[in-house]
Amino acid sequence: MAKGGQTPKDPASPRMQAAWKLKDSGDVVAARREAERILADNPSPDDKAQAEELLRRATTPPSLYGFALLAAVLLVLLVVLAATRY
């Protein structure tokens, strides 16, 4: 199934185009590394904005880790409660 609206209309440079293609093809780790390299090379303002946008889209939100921790705690609590009933 095609994904619409993933890549900005006009990536600023060939390096950014390559990074967006990596992300769109599913290689998020390589896309993040390329975006970090672009940011480390003192890019143009357009490249900088797009690299930051790519990193923002490819990063796991911190709140997700909180929900995962809450689910793990609840699972352990349920196992402990079930074990103490017998």
C-alpha cells in the first residue's frame, strides 16, 4: 500500500533526497544516521530544517517508553496477584 505525503515536495539537496528515500523505503536507522551526518556538516538552512524534520519523524516518542513501562508493571502485578491466590 502506498504511503502518501511522507517526503517533502522538494528536498534541498541530493543527500537529503537520499535520506528521505531511505526512510520511505523502511531503513529508518540509516536515514537517521544520514540526517545526523548532514547536521554535523554545517548544512544550509533548508537541509538543516529537513534533517531535523526527518529526525523528528524517525524518533520514538519518549511517552511511548512510559506506556511500555506501565504495561510491564501491570503485567508483573497481575502475575504476582495470580501467584499469591494459590
